[in-house]
Amino acid sequence: MVRPRKRRSVRVDAAPGFLRRATISARTQENYKRAHDLVKAFGRDRSRRPSSAAEWDDLLNDYLEFEFLAGGSAAVGGLAIYGAAWVLEFPPRSPETFPKAKRALLGFSTVRPEHVRDPPPEECVWLLARRFLDQNSEVYNLAAAFCLVAFDTYCRASELLTLHRATSFPRAGATRPGRS
């Protein structure tokens, strides 16, 4: 006999749309709302009150151009686009959602790529790894190794997290491509 799984009680805000809000963190929701409010204020300053997707697309496109000329970051433009899509309940990944603004964001990123940040000083990385090792647990030992490998290989954390042993180390007896 199969027993039904015990249900976990989860506290939720039962206001309409709570499941959709649960898909992203509260902090991201706040960032999206703030970005959307900035775009709305930008539109109000120019006597524009968009009511259709096409009007929002035009306003977002103008907002991105304004941000670019003001020396802003492409990340601000991305927050504006995806924040508007989230607040207005448009599908954010759909090519029909704000196509002009998305092309403007691509141009923004092409003309002014985000700056590469310098790594922290080597001494700081060693101190951080030492601090992790002082915790004397497997998780912290892995964190120390992760920290040192990321620094040494100049990789982002996301790049290291996508590595798998099967794709990183050759199998025994396997030859490299182009070698016999």
C-alpha cells in the first residue's frame, strides 16, 4: 500500500497572484518595481502614459537611450525591460514582448560593454580561504578550494559551478582531439 505523502504547511500570502510572485525573490520583485517606477516617472516627465505593449516598447526604448546618454549601465536597462514585463504581466522571454527595447538593450551592451572587474588582491583570497579552512567542515573546505581555484583560473563562480568531472578530465585511455 502506498501512503500519501505528508503535506508540508507553507505560509503564503493568499492575495491573487501569490504563486506568480513566488517565482522570484522578494528582493528581485522590489528591484523590478523600482525600475518600473523609474520608467513610469520618465514617461510622466515627458507626458507619456503608455497603455499598450507597443507604447511601453517605445517608452522603454527611449528610456534606454536616455540611460545610455546619461552614462548609465546596461544592467539598468535590463531591469527596466524585465521589470516592466513582470509588473505588466507580459511574458518576458517572448520575442513579441518589447522587441524594440530588447534590440536597444543589445545595442547598449554592444556599444558599452560592462566593465571587467579586477580580482581581489591575492592576500585577501588566501585569508578568505584560511578563514574557510578554520571552520573545519567539509562544506567550508570545499568553499576554500572553490575560492582558490576561482582566483587562480580567473573564473566566475557560475563558470566553476557548471563544471563536471566528466567534461573536465579525460577518461583513462582517451586521446585528445587532433592527436593520435
